[in-house]
Amino acid sequence: MKPIAGTVHHVSDSERGQTLAAFLRTKLGDISWSHVQKMVRARHVMIHGNICTDVARRLQDGEVVKVLDIAAVAPPKADALRIVHLDDSVVVVEKPTGVTTTRHSEEQSWSPRRRQVQPTLDEMVPVAVARYLAARRGKESKKTRRNPPVRAVHRIDRETSGLVVFARTVPAERILADQFRAHTTHRRYRAVAVGRVQAGMMISNLVRDRGDGKRGSSGTEDGKRAVTHVTPVEYFGDAYTLVECRLETGRTHQIRIHLAESGHPVCGDRVYSAPRGVEAFDDSGAPRVALHAAELGFVHPVTGEDLRAVSPLPADMQKLIALLRSSHQSTPAAASGETKAGKPTGKLGGQPAEKPVEKPAGKATNASHSGAQGVTQSSPTRHRPASKGASRRPNRPRRK
């Protein structure tokens, strides 16, 4: 099969109902049917972040079809998940890269066999929980009973790795969803960005379509307000920066959009690039979007305790950073004096990044289980615990 150039295509209203094969033949210059079939079956095509191996899949308007120049690796299995915290109400896991958090609405009718081709995180977690509990009881994992499904209250992108929390009960789902909706949760990410990034607070209104089919800042009052606090951690010459991003809001692709629009796209991001006229050349060799959800904090929906989880950088990002250290002069951002007041960050404006305030840790409850990195818990807050009468349906979770 000939090499394929990576491209992104948006399905228009007039193209709705076309098969994936017919759509690709049109977009890629009338290549042969056999070439399309080989390309799709070899995991070179994604739809809405999921690998698609069905050439007969009917497309819907608004869907995004991504042709990969390099075939996607096989999806991770439940064994690849690490449970950071588990109790009767919530479970916190480390999501590996290459898997979406939840299944899109148009995929809900897929057969179990078809779902196994590209499992989602919420489908993998119950299996991981069952094996985790069986291991604690000393039983064989293959003979464990099936756990009930978990309930998603937020999402992170397919290529983003890191911490995700799921509710295990309906009341816990409602309360956690309320926290994410009110932006009272603690979320801190680590990313490797192009260029020399300075500390700042990025603010804009994000819209679904900025004019080219991609999400982005509107430049007007339209859209949803998004705020990202950026702090540089380590500089690799002037070429790249390891940054820490704290979310004040949680909009879809917020960090990737804000960094790209400020002239510092995340390494490995093939969707969001720097504005025209801004040089931001990425030759880092990042195999995927170099973004990791490193910290996650929320109020426990039952005990009312502040719960904080921490996740170290995964192996692929550690390898990327080691490579950048070997090829560029590495300088801690604190030593350069550029971690405090920030200059204006592109069109998004610049304000000093707030210094994080860590809450005191306490003992975990007897009903919970924490992984090696663990989850710290502090004294109960004023947040109301779950009630049996809770029935309000939470909004659909958002991705970063």
C-alpha cells in the first residue's frame, strides 16, 4: 500500500449518507476501492477520534474523518488501566493514550463485536474494577463477575492521557457532574509546547466552528468563556517548553486551542496550529498530542471530603522530554525567572498565573482503595452528600 498523507475532512450536509469508502475516494483523488479497503482495515482512518475499520459505515453531516499517515496502534486493553482510587461511589483511573472516554451517540447501536474493535474507557473500567477487586481477594481474574457500568461525568481527548473519574451510582453522577459544570473541580495538566512559553492566563470565548470547521476562539462575545492558567516548568532552549496548565473552565480542546492560538501549539497536535504569520515549527517527533492530565481533585459525593489524585507523566512523554533534553539546553523555568508575571499571551491576553494552593491531606476512608500514587483526602467540606431522591440528569461531559 502506498504511503498516505495525513489529512482531515469534514462531512457536509450534501455528503451525509455516503459510505466511508465512497467519501474517501472523492476526498483522496479517486483512489481505487481496494486501496481504500486496505487503508481502512490497516487502521489509517478515524471518525470522531475513533478508529474505523468499516468501509461501509454511513457518514453523518458534521462528522470529522481523519486520515492518518501512520497506522494507529491497537487499542489498549483493560489490563492497561491503573486504578488510582476505588470506593462504592467513584473510581479514578489513569487513561492511556489511544482510547476515547465515552462512545459517541451514533455508535451506541453498535454490536458488542464491533465495539471490541475500538473499546472506550467507560466500557473498559468495569472490567478493570472486577479484576482489581478479584486480585485483592486473591481470586483468578478470569472468573470474576461482571461489575455494573460506570457513569462518565467528564472526558478527555483520545490522545490525551491521565486521570479520569467515573461515578458508580446515579446520585454520585449527579453531584460530580454539578461540580464539573460549576468548575469547582481541580484539574492540572502537563504538556510539551512549541516555543518559549511564558506564564499567563489565557481567556477567550470558544465556539464550535471558527470558520474553518475547527473549534476556536470567536474574538467576540459569542461562544463559551474559557480560562486557562499556564505556568512554564522547563525550557528546552527556545524551541520547546514543558508547561503546566490549570483549568478554570473545562471546554472541549481548551488547552490545545489556547496554546495554539497563543503561538505555542502542543507538540504532536495535527489539528490546532499557530496563527498565520507565527513561526511554530514542531520537529519534536512527538507520536501523539503531548498532553497529560496530571492532577484531578473534587469533593467526594458521599463523604464530602476533598479528594486529590496525582498521575506521573507516562513513558512516551518521559521519552519525549528526555530526547528534548539531549538535543536542547534544558533550563528549569524557575531559574529563568519567567514563571511569575506573564507578558500578553497572543490575542488571548496575559495575566499572572495563580500559584496553586494544595489542600492538606488526610487519611483515606476504610471503604476506599487507592493505588501506588494514591489519593489524598482532607476533612469534609460544606458540599452536600448524595440524596436518594436525586434524579436530575447531568449534562454530557466535555473533553479537554
